[in-house]
Amino acid sequence: MLKIKFPLKNRGLIFLGIIVFSVFILIISIPMVSGQNFSNSSNQTSLDFQEIRVSSKEVDPNEEVIVRAMVINNGGERIEEKVEFRVEGEIMDKKNVSLESEEWELVSFFVRKEDVGKYNVSIDGLSESFIVTLPQDIGVSSLTLESKKILSNETVKVLVEVENEGGRRGEYNLQVVVEKSRPSFGFSAPMVRNESVALDSGEKKEFSFEFLGFQGGNYTVSAGGKEETLKVEATDANENGVNEGINIPGFSALLAIVVLFLTSLFLKMKKEKKNN
């Protein structure tokens, strides 16, 4: 077996070199461990932001919008941080958040905008948006009759135009009413038609309605604040009689007989009273 012998003087130098090398390795390894620990500590002390939402994607001018985000502490210790709320990149508000380990919280911010347009909002990097539009403005823009004078046995066509002058899609309940202007005998029930209307911003539609079953006289046709007058001419002489007053055959003669009877009865009673 081969044995290597170092002089005593050389052995001391070798041991010194080993010690110096070991110290050098130890020194360069400390920053690496330290950096690794710092990185882990940083991850453990940061909040996780999730699920940003806005209360409404489309609002009226100056209508309040609520912006929320879920904040979770995924670290192993209590964390306190200041959360920033931005609108179009500009900081609008800040809130302090304090969470224990594994604890979560909904953070809410409020914003109102007057000018029409799209607005981007963010909470700690999570982004959403909402749009400010003019409110819906749907109504009847015109009402016309195909004919303003008809016979009682004819049909009248009513044309109604509905328009959305607002800044968003909306719904409208269209109601067309036809009723006699001055019913002179009994109660005349109005004729009513309903139609559900959905229109986009700037859109308009025309609707057609037909009515029949008239009696002689004047009728008012109305829808959404618009009005037109319809004149109906009776095709039967008795129609006018029913509309203008009571017209029962022999009614006048019967009424005269009743009046004469009552008058004679009154005079007879008065005469008997005088004789007594």
C-alpha cells in the first residue's frame, strides 16, 4: 500500500487551506439562504385579490356604482395593507385591510360619473368597467287614423309609432284606448289594446291596431299622450236614437197616459179634500 507522507511543516499549511476554503464556502452560501428566506417571507405577507365586480355595467349619469373585490390572506400570519381604488388609472380612494391567516374580506368602493362614456376601474391590479349612458326615453311619437270618419259597421285602423330617444335599450307598455266622447245613454266601455315594446337606443317602430263595433257618435282615440277624434256615422236610424236618448216605440204615448192619470188622480184627491 502506497503511503504519502507530508512534512510536518506542509501539514499545517494544508489544514489552514482547508479551513480557509470551508469558511469561504460558508460565507457565499449565507446570502443565498438569506435571499431564499426573504422571498418566502414576501410571499407569505402578500394579499391575494380575486373576483372584482361592479354593481351595474350600464348606469345613468350620477348613478352610484359599487366596485367590489375579494381579498384573501393566503399567508401564515396577520397582514395589514392599504388597498388602492383607481378610475382610469387615477387613485380615487384607499382602504386599510387587516386579515388574519386564511381570512378573507370583500372590499367595496363607490363611484359616480356624470359624463356619458366608458370607465375602467381597478382594485390592486384587477380591472373591470362600466358605461354611463343617457336613461331610456321611450314613448309614442305619433298617432294617426287611417280614416277620421267611418260608418258604424266599418273598421278603423290606428297607426302608432313608438320611439326610444334615450341612450340605452328599454321596454315600454303601449296602450291604445278608443272611447266614446259623450255617451248619452248608459255606460260605454272603452276599447283597449296593449302591446309590449322593446327598443334599442334610437330605434323606432310602427304598430297597427284595428277597432270595430261602433255606434253613431264621436270617439276619442288615445295612446301615450297623443289623441285623435273619430267620427262615426250610424247606419241604422235607431242607433242614433239609442245614443242621443231613449227611443222606444210607443214610449211617448205611454208617458203621456201616465202623466194624465197622475194629474187626474191629484185633482180628484184635492177635490175630495176640499168637500170634506
